[in-house]
Amino acid sequence: MRLYLHPDNPEPRLVKQLAEKLKSGALLVLPTDTVYAFVTLAQNKESVAQIQRIKDLPKNKALTLYCRDFSQMSTYVRSQGNHVFRLMKEILPGPYTLVFDAAKSLPHYALTKQNSVGIRIVEHPLIAALLSQLELPLIGSSLDMPLDAMHDFEEVADRYEGRVDAVVSCGGVPAAYSTILDVRSWPPVLLREGLGVIPDNTQVSPD
């Protein structure tokens, strides 16, 4: 199934349709402010397993949590200092993944071996519209295809339409990964340079 939504103002009827699909356990391919991603509702364990099968990921490979706002994010991470909150206000929503110590409320498939979690607040009208209709956050992972190919929605749909419940167009994507910052210590540690501008005083991971 392919759906085409307005890039700036996704049609409420279609957003509601997608939200209902997610509530019933669907796995979708959605655009974000970085790349196309496999996305499902955080409680949909079987759809999470389908992402792992499609991408050939180990079961202990954590996925990314997509939260509506800081308040929802705070439910799933351990409390952070004011410096982290100030950083979040500066850069989010935007093309960043922040790595936190995870709260106990998170399902195991969202966690790394170190009990950390990667969280995004995405600057995209469709993701924002969906999260406004859902009580739980979304969870997902970028598509396993070359970045350049993600500029072509029809190529994306041809590749994944038979393996997910819907592939959704809502404007193009930059086709660049998010910048990953580990904020479990301060200053934050850069784990991956991506679309987001690296904040001042960020350390570079030695790995």
C-alpha cells in the first residue's frame, strides 16, 4: 500500500488512518527529517521483530524511540541535569539522536546492552501529527538502502511495499543520517556526525 500525503499539511483523514493502523500493530515506512525509516508503535513487539528480520539485526540491537515532546521523553529516560535540558531546547526538534540512560519503563528491545536508549524528537509534520494522536511513542530504524536512493519515493516503495503495511510519501527527505550525541556524561560525546550541527564543547568518541 502506498499513501501520498501533503508535504506541509498532511490530510487529517489520512493521518488518522495511519494512526489507527499503528494502534492495530502495523509497520510503516515513513519519512522523517533525515531519512525514510521503518516505524511502528513502541508496544508493537511483532512489528519490531519484523524490522529486525528485514534489516537482519540481532535481537539485542536497540531501535530508536521517537517522542512527541520533552515531557514524553522524560518518561523513558533517567533524569538529566539542567545542562542537558538546555541543550535539548537548543537543538530539538531536529536531526539529532540523543543517547540517554534508560528508565525502567522501556521495553527491552529499545535498549542497548548498556541499558541506554536513543531518542529523537523529529521535525517533520507527519511524525508530529501521528504522535499527537498516539499515547505511546513510536519506535523505528532507518531503511537498509543507500542514502542516495531515498530521494526516490517510488524506488523506496518498490523495495518495501510487500514487506510492510504501508509506505508513505509526505515530501522528500534530506537522505542524511541524524547526528548522534551521547548525553549520559557532560560535555556530550559525538558518536556519529550527521545532518545536525555539532554543538559547541562536544567531545569526539575515541571509538
